[in-house]
Amino acid sequence: MLHASDIKKLAADAGFDLCGLTPCRPLAQNEAWFRAWLAEGRHASLGYLERNTDKRFDPQRLVAGARTAVVCAAAYKNPASEGYPDSHRAKVASYACTTDYHTTIREMLAGMLAALQREHPGLEGRAFVDTAPLAEKQLAVEAGLGWIGRQSLLVTPRFGTYVLLGELLLGDEADAYDVPFAGSRCGRCRNCIESCPTGAIVAPRVIDAGRCIACHTIEKEPAAEVDLDGWIFGCDRCQSCCPHNQKAPMQTNPAFAPAFDPLTMTPGQWLAMRQEEFRTRFGATPLTRSGLERLQENIRRNNPEEPYSR
Ligand code: SF4
Ligand code: SF4
């Protein structure tokens, strides 16, 4: 039997700001909503989302024998999370301003798992950071961390949406589980829906990925052209406008300290950059996911008329 309080202490010691536990069980209602979203073709070019839907909403299908899901969240709000002036035409989503969270969070979870396995020899466990089909936002709601906002992201009462998630699926039961987060604290607010530059939030909690700038700047190019609104990697527009983010504290964990300041970088600086400089300055950040050429292509799409100089 695992002790929930021990696991939460390990999470805090590892640097996580939030941690909740939920038993592994099918999330049937969420799966039904997701299947309806897929049937409407809202996933656009993100074909991988069509695969493993049964596993995505049932941790025990993803990992046989999983009993307990530990959902951890690290707050990452930094100056870029507060938004950009309208005139800025080289905007980067604020999660991408720091070391790639896949690396950081995986190390934090690995340390937790190793400590648990020392305490409980034979304990089976696997860590997940956004790379396997696992409905992590919905699990976070089940683990009591927050609710799904109208922009379809997890909103936590203290840190808003600016949290990075990681999960442990463990093969033993815990002595206590968290109560699922009930309801929503969005109230009458519709800021995210109204702020989206492309109308990608077609209804509360329904995103049309084919219109979403985050998808257009990073993923395989969807068929339709959209105005990137100055974004060159990701898009925070439906987050920086959220009142829960506006009152959230800046992160203080050195592991999530910004590696660069996109507010001070001009389109010309990005275009003049060479691969070696890109690797040196941004090699540890998520920007490597799209690469310098794609960033520069996005700069040109955002700034077709501008002359460039360093
Ligand atoms: S990330 Fe940007 S484009 Fe996508 S839904 Fe949010 S505001 Fe709209
Ligand atoms: S911007 Fe408003 S509606 Fe959107 S998630 Fe935040 S509180 Fe909810």
C-alpha cells in the first residue's frame, strides 16, 4: 500500500507545485467527448490523435496492472506569459522559453519513482510526460488539480493554465485518493474564446486544431492557411488573457527559469541567425522541435513587408 502523503512530499521535494492521486479507471465520458471531436475532424492534420483512443482514456489499458495515477504539475509562468505588445511580430509561447519540459519533468518523475521503488521494492511504475497517449488534463481533473477551461486547457486555482504536467502510473493502490475537481471556476468569463485571433475555440472546450496557431506554427502544416498573429512558435493568447493566469505568481524554480527573452528579440535577429548560434542558444529548449528553418519561415509569414538588419 502506497502512502499518498509520502508521494506528495516526494513531488514537492522534486520541485512540483501540485500533486494529486487518482485511482486508475476508465474515463468513459471524456472518451465519448474526444471521439465526437475526432468524428467532427477537429484534429485536422494531427492524425496521431486518432490512434490508441481506448488507451488514452483508460490508464490500465496503457499500462497493464496500473492502479494509481500520480498527477504532478510544475508552474512555469514567466514574463513572456503575460503577453506581448501588439506590434511584436516574433512571439514565442512562454513554455518554450525554458529548458524543454520533457527533459526536466521526466528527470523529476524519475527521481520520485526511484525513491518510491526504494521504499517499496518490486513496485511497478512508469513516468509519462506528454509523449504517450494518456489523457493527462482529464486525469489532472480526477486528481483534484483543477478544471478544464473554455480554451480546453487545465486551469488550476493557484497557477492558472501555466503548468506543465507529468504523471506516474503505479502498480499499487494508495491509502488515500484526491477528490476530483468539481465544476468550473470560469464563471461568465469568455476571455479566451473572444481573444483567440483565429476563432479556433469554436465552442467552450472545443478547439478546431486546423485553425489553431499553436498547431500551425509547430506541427505538420494543416491544409488551411491562417494568420499567425505574430506567433512563430506556439501561441499563448488564450492563456495570457485568463484572469486565473493574470493573478498567478511567477515561477521561482530554477529548473524553469527562462533561457532567453523573446520580448527583446526582433524578426531581423531571428532571420540573421545561423544554425550554430541556434543550437548554442536554444538547443535545450522546445524550439528545436520545429527547428530554425521553420521558425524563420514563420517569421517571414508574419513579416512579409519588413526589411531586416541586425
Ligand atoms: S493557442 Fe492561440 S490560436 Fe490556438 S486556441 Fe489558443 S488563442 Fe486560439
Ligand atoms: S479565460 Fe475565462 S473562460 Fe477562458 S479558461 Fe480562463 S476563466 Fe475560463
